[in-house]
Amino acid sequence: MKNRLKVLRAEKSWSQADLADRLGVSRQTVIAIEKGKYDPSLPLAFTISRTFGMAIEEIFSPEA
């Protein structure tokens, strides 16, 4: 799954650790999601969308 997490995080000037703290996950989890190596669970995807004030579909999209 493709995502815009890295770009959105950079727009807020948050480090990976900052975002991890806000999401209640490890920094390694944020890194893995940003690199597309890990797809978040549905509850985590909802937490991410609430954190950025966006719909899940605005952040995540299926690989083409």
C-alpha cells in the first residue's frame, strides 16, 4: 500500500519519534509504514487519519 505519511509528517515538522509518540507506536513502526514495508492495522490507520485530520483514503492508497 502506498502512503503519504512521510510527506505529511514533514509538513508538520515532526520527527519519526514525534509521530510515533502521537500514535502510541514505536519509531520503527513509523519507519516501516513510511517505507511501505508494513501496512497499519485498521485501528492504527484510523488513529493516523485523526492525527492528521484527513480521511484514510487521503493518506493511504492501494498499489497500482
